[in-house]
Amino acid sequence: MAEIVKRRPVTRWVAPLAAVALVGVGAVVTTAAASADDAPVLPPRSAEQLLVDLHQPTTTAFSGEIAVHSDLGLPDVAGLLGGGTSDTGVVPPHAADMVAGDATGIPALGGLTGLLTGDHTLRVWFDAPERSRVAVVGNREESDVVKNGTDLWVWQSAGSQVLHATLPTPDEVAARLPSQSELPDEVLAQLPKTPQEAAAALLDAVGTTTAVTSESTASVAGRPAYLLVATPKTPGTLVARVVVAIDSETHVPLRLEVYSTQRTQPAASIGFTSVSFETPSADVFAFTPPAGATVTELPEDLKDLTGGPTTRPDGARPDVTTVGEGWATVAILTPPAGVPATAPGSSGAPGVSGLLDALPQVSGPWGSGHALAGTLFSVLVADDGRIAVGAVPVATLEDALAGTTP
């Protein structure tokens, strides 16, 4: 039941905010938490009621400006990948070429990596489910992700790089999914029949690892909002709590904040500073590559974008094991048998190996390698090729590696 809830209903509840995440794989927005004086007086709503609200927004269209802040404890990613950032914080074109050009042949994607650190401003337009646009705006540069029907465009003004992909239609997507008649009766019996059942099932599924509460209210972008708070029960995690501000009228998420046990302010957050729930003009989603721009067509199967590290030409995949439970789970990726480990500094992508070499060296009974100690997660890349990652301190990753064999 837990797996059904995780895969299906939750993705619908967070769909509006997920559109913003298109440009910020893992990046989130910081707006300081509202003080008690800013908290509007609203009728009480339980956590279960708020989850139902998220499932039933009164609008699927909005536009506005978003403030993004990320304090993940990462090194100067842009500097390591190419020697400095632009005034927008976005990686300059030559750095993007190093990372995406050498590794994937898709240089325009690299320009969005700057969202992983610092403060940024986004402008967003959303008209679900067919159309959306997200723009990362700076003093002299702009990067856009535009979805208009089956067309997906990624544009970076610096270097005039444009990516284009043709997406499957809703009918094509539906045809790839099993119909209800194809599902076993025991699975159908467990599927939530109403938003209320889905909310109750989700709370039940996460109950052993997470406390989900509705504690207070806040004013976000001038809108009264409820705060839905998820607090890990698992000891040893770096995540202190996750707070979602939900518009009291439209039920659209207005802000997401992730707090670390190592910070008093949000370590990562994404939230509106201004918002309108009027339907954006269709012209906003019309995109034509600028004259002289280089257009790269992406493969129909977007899984082929990188070719690795999860997939090799011979079809071999790394073995993935987990250690621990709940928010303190550690995932360990072990290279397939016969695949040699890549020593730091020898990677075919110079920006990536430069980043790896800049990380502190660690060693122990498990071996040696390089570790990133973040505010919300840690990563340990062992010299034998294993990679351990989790929302835990580096010491926990080392303990997990010590219990596995290369």
C-alpha cells in the first residue's frame, strides 16, 4: 500500500510546485519563515485535511516570481566547473560545455547548475497540464525551460544554446501504463477511492518514520496560507523538518522549505514572492529559437541523455543496496563486476573530476575516497568505485560502506 501511495497520489498533490523544479533539480527556495505577527487567522485544518486540499486545487493556472535560496554545503560548483560564475550565478557557457558537452553532448543543460548554490530569481507561468515556462533571470542572462504541448525547449541566452525534445502525448503516456482492468484485484482493492482515503493512507504509510502536522499559518506573497510540517522521527538524519505553505483559497503550494539539523534558517527553499492565479496568455508559451542559435534535438527516450552512470553500453548497471531505515537510509551503488574503478582526476569529464578532487579525502576500514558533507545530505565516492549517499553525516556513510564488500 505504501508503494502505491508513494508512486501515485503524492505526485499529483505537488504537481504545481514540481513545475518549478524543472530548472532546479534538487534546488529549493528560501523565504524567511513568517513571524507570529504575520500569521493570518484561519479556520483550523488538520494535516489530513491539508493533504486532501493539495489533491483538490481550485485552479491549475498561475504565474509569478519566485525567490530561490540554497545552502546545501556544496563547494563553489560553478568555479570548479569552469572558473567563476556570471552575475546571475549561472555557470558560464565554457563551463557548461565542459560538463554537459563532454559528458552528454548537450551544453545548454550545464547553465542551470548554478541553481544548486546561492540565491536566484525565477519567473514562472503555469497552465496545467499542457503548458509551463520557467525563466532563471539575471542582470544580463536568462535561461528558460518551456513546455508547450509536446514541445519542450531549454534555452540559454549566453552562447545561444537551445535544446528541443518532442514529448509523448497524454494518450501515448496513458497507453504505456496498465489500465485498471489489467491490475490484480488485490491491488485494485488497495487503491484509494477518494482524496480522503489517499490522505489517510499516506499518513499511515509514513507514520513510523515521519510526524505530519498542521501547526500554524503564514503569509506568503501576500496570501494567507496553512503550514504543513513533516518532521523525521528517524534519529541520525540531517533533515530537521520540511515545511509546505499551502494557499488557503486555491490549495496551491506557495512555498517549500527544508530545514537542516545544522542550520536555524532553511537550508533549501523555494517560494513565491508574488503570485497571480489568472491564466497566463498563450503567447508566453510560444517559443521560437533566436536567429543564429544552435539547436540540439534531444533523443525521444530521455533516458539516453547521459548514457551513465547508471547505464553502460554493454547494458551493465551498478548494484544498489540500502543500509538503515527511514530518513537515515544510505544508498550504496556498487559498479558492475568487471568494471574498473575510476581514480579521482582521471574522469573523462574534466569539470566533474575537478569537483571530485576538491572534496576532502577520507579513509577507514572500508577503504579511501572523497566525501561531500552537505547540510541536508552527504556523498562519499570511494576509490574502489562505490558511491554512498544519504541524508546523514559522512560518518554514517563510512559505517555503511564498512558493512559492504567492494
